[in-house]
Amino acid sequence: MSDKTAGVVAQSLSLLKDHRQGISSAMKRYVGRSDSADGVPMIFDMLFDYAPSLSGYANNLPDPGEIQRRHMALGITSQTYSLFGDGLGAILRDVLGAQATPALISAWGDTYWAIVRLITQSSPQQ
């Protein structure tokens, strides 16, 4: 992850956490067309657990294999990850309004996909 992306994520983490309920509700509606919409909160947990470490201000990465096993148990598939990632920018814009700058949306999208790659490469694919 670039230093610029890491900086934006670090600076905006508390903003996203403050709006987590609204973002999560919107994402559940968006992902709701899949069988694994109930896994949206766990995907947010993954995002908020890994983002600090990937942006360089925490050193305790959760075990990616364990995260993947829990996701699989909930029926979270690569399709769910894709739906979540595809909707993330639009949902951030809707919920955060003017606070969702292009840099913030880009940084969180890049971070999300970096985390998904880490998680899915750590254990057998679904």
C-alpha cells in the first residue's frame, strides 16, 4: 500500500468507524441480493481489523486463515467480496456525503482489495 493511501486510511479510520452503522446498513441492502448478506458485519470487522496494520500504525494482523475460515462458515464467497468491493465507493459517498473525497474512496477501495487478496490467498479458495 502506498504511503499516501496509508495516510488517508489512517486519518479517516475514525470517521468510517463513527459511521459504521449507516455504512453497514447500506451495504447489507446492497449485498442483500446475495445469499451471504448476513456476512457484511464480518467483512467490516475484517476491514477495520486489517486497515490499521496495513496503513502502518498497528502491528497486530489477525490470522488471515482464521478470518477466511470464519467467512466460509458464514457463506461469504468471492462473489460477496466482489459485491462489497463494487459497492463500497458509492455507499461511502451516500453515507459520508462531502466527507467522502475521491482520495478517501480510492484509499479505502485499495485497502479493501489488498485485504481481500491477503485473506483469500491465505487458505484454500472457495
